[in-house]
Amino acid sequence: QKGKVKLAETVLEKINGKDDISEELKEISETLLAETEYSSNGFLHMIRTIFQTPPVLRAMAIGCALQAFQQLGGINTVMYYSTTMIKMAGVENDSLAIWLSCIPSFMNAVFAIVSLVIVEKVARRKLLLTTLMGTIFGLCLLGGAYYKISNTTAPVTSSTCPSRDVITHCNACVAVSNCSFCSTDKWVVNSN
């Protein structure tokens, strides 16, 4: 790259002995020439090359799809709000809710390790599709449970509730800043 061909020959002779080094020197020169040409064309050329090379474009599309599945799957939201979800399910003790929220975290860690062990035996695609179906089923189950909860929570009957005009059911009071969980706070709830 810097024109020190004789020095490169000397180093290659020391490494490889007196064998014919011309082929290896030719490969090194071609590689350096390609790198120089590639770096001189810039970032836009690299992007254009990615979109014009079908195998690279396919790999990039698969990588982006996997990233989208990970982000849109919702597991981060479930993990982050698991304690709140457990409290919404009726667990009043904060300490118990925190310990119960450790169960999904523990299961996440366990199955991450399991997937690392079986990924080569089962095949990546089959493992991805199986876990994706499980994720879709779990999220639909979670969404259905929240839909049922929102339609079947007890009505707020306390005349002292500051949000009585806005809130009619306990599920709605979670979103109001001057209210709280109806089942665990001072508001009286009619459970009929």
C-alpha cells in the first residue's frame, strides 16, 4: 500500500521460507487495491452495493425483520410493567408483586439459555417461527385478559372519589393521576 514491495517480499520469505511468494504477494496487492478503491468510493457507494447485491440485501432484510420482531413483540414492555400488571391483577402487597414479577424475568433468562443450546440442533428458522407463534399466542392471551378485565371491573361507587365524573370503573382509574387502584385504595367499590 505504501510501495514497500521489497520489504513485503523479505517479510514473506522469513514467514514462509524461500517458497514462491509471488502468488501471496499478488493476492495482498489485489486486496489492498480493492480496499483502496472501495474506501475512495464512499458511503453512498457502499449503500448502493448493498442494495444491488441480492445475497447481501437478503441478509440485511432478514436482520431488519428480526430486529422488528424483537421490538414489536412487546416482551420488553411486559418485562418492564410486570409488577404493575401483577398489582392490577389484584395483588395488594408490593413486595409480593415484585417477587412475582421475577418469575417472567427468570423464565426469560432460562429460555434464552435453552434456545442457545438447541439453536444448532433444531435450526434457526424453525426455532424462530415456533417462538414467534408462541409470542403471538401469549400476547393475544394477555390482550384478551386485559380486554376482559376492562369490561368486567367493578363500578366506582364512592361519592368521595375526585374523578367520579370521569371514571365509572376501576380499570379506568389507573390512568388518572389523582386516583389510584380502586381495590387497594380508600375508594369504596361495589363488587356486584
